[in-house]
Amino acid sequence: MEIFLTYLKVFAVGGFVCMLGQILINKTKISSARILVLYLLIGALLEVCGAFEPLKKFAGSGVTIPIMGFGSNLAKGAMEGAAKSGMLGAISGGLSAVAAGLTVAIVCGFVFGLIARSRSKKF
Amino acid sequence: MIERKEYQDYVSQNAPKSPMLRTLVAAFLVGGIICCVGEGIGDIIKLIFKEMSEKDVATWESCVMIFLGSVLTALGLYDKLGHYAGGGSIIPITGFANSVVSPAMEYNREGVFFGICAKMFVIAGPIIVFGVTVSFLIGFISYFVV
């Protein structure tokens, strides 16, 4: 039963976060790159305020799978790096924290760009 | 000549509207399901690798989600989902993977260098630039404040 409740929370919070983005899209015709940047900044801001940790405890992947999780990781990495190894840590901490995800995305982009063909008929 | 205001009213009347309720429900359902899939992958990783730290599980989870998003994009399925779900498919991390892989596939006609490698970052570029800059500023400030 407990696992059901966990997934319900993940579903509700994750869905809600995406729905807010959809409201923005509907109201302002904002482009997807801007939406992603906006959510990234919100995630970083929440992390700095210390509000992201309790949210993560409550909803798990519901807040970390949306791109806010990416922003929060960047901010958290930079702060932890600054605390641990000074200025160099502050500079390298952010990217090191998201390096795994970024690497997977870039390698996948390159490989699939080579082998897959786009199906949208724009030409 | 028509007034600016009149023209804007005309445009907003005739511009294609995304039906509010339907798109919101679709975004909610798809976004929620994608997050649940992520949670499920995290739980499976936890079951297999019992000693793994919470942080490593989360990192693996997002790596797997990015990979899945890339595969679905390569198969042409993610863009179909995006057509239906809008924000529900853009905002999760799989949408970030889609924004990298989709232009790479689209522009592979223009060659490996200036097609795939350069155009890969058409959407992801601003995200990475903003993210890195903000994380540097946060680190810089926290170095002096804390």
C-alpha cells in the first residue's frame, strides 16, 4: 500500500509540474527551449533556498525527473564543490554533478544522429 | 489601415488555439506517467544494487531516462507523444534528451560536423549555457558567503 502511495505522489506532483508548463505554453506560446531554461532556473532557485530537498523527500522522481532536477543538481554541485574544495570546486562542481546525464545525452545524440533518419517530412 | 489593437484582436481570434482542458489533462497524465517510470527505474536499480548510495541511484535513474528518451526519439515515437502531450513530454528529462537527439537526426543531411554535432545543441545549448552560468554564479557566491 505504501508503494502505491509513493507512486501516487510521484504521479500527482510530476503531472502537476508538467501541467503548469502546459499552461505557460497555452497562454504565452513560449518556445520549448525557453520553458526548459525557465524550469532549470526554478530548480536551481529552489535548491538555493533549500526548498528542493523537502520536495524531493515528498515526491521523489516527481520533482527530479522534470528538468528542475537538472537545475537543482547543478546548483547543489556548485555549492558542495565550493564548500569542499574552495574556488576550484565552485567552478567545476556544477558540471561534475550533471556530467553523467549530459554525457549520455550527447553520446546518444551523436550515435542516433548517425544511424537514425528523421521521420518528419519537412523537405 | 487598421489599428494595431484591432489587428491584434483579429490575430488572437484566428490563431490556432490549443484547447485548454484537453492539453492540460494530456500534459498532466503523460508527465505523471513519465515521472512514475523514472521512479520505477530507480526502484529497480535499488533492488539490483542494494549497496548503491541514494545519489548514485538518482544519477543512474536520470541516465537511463535520458537513454530511453533518446531511443524513443530515434524511433520517431517521442515526437508523436509530444504532439499529443505538449508540456508533459517537454519538461521531463526525456524531453531534454529529445531536444538533443531530434535536431541531430533532422540535420544529419548537412554532414557530421556542422549537421549532427553543431545542430545537436540548437535547443540544448541555451539550457547548458544558462545552467552552467547559474551554477558558476551560485558556487562563486556561496564560496564567499558560506
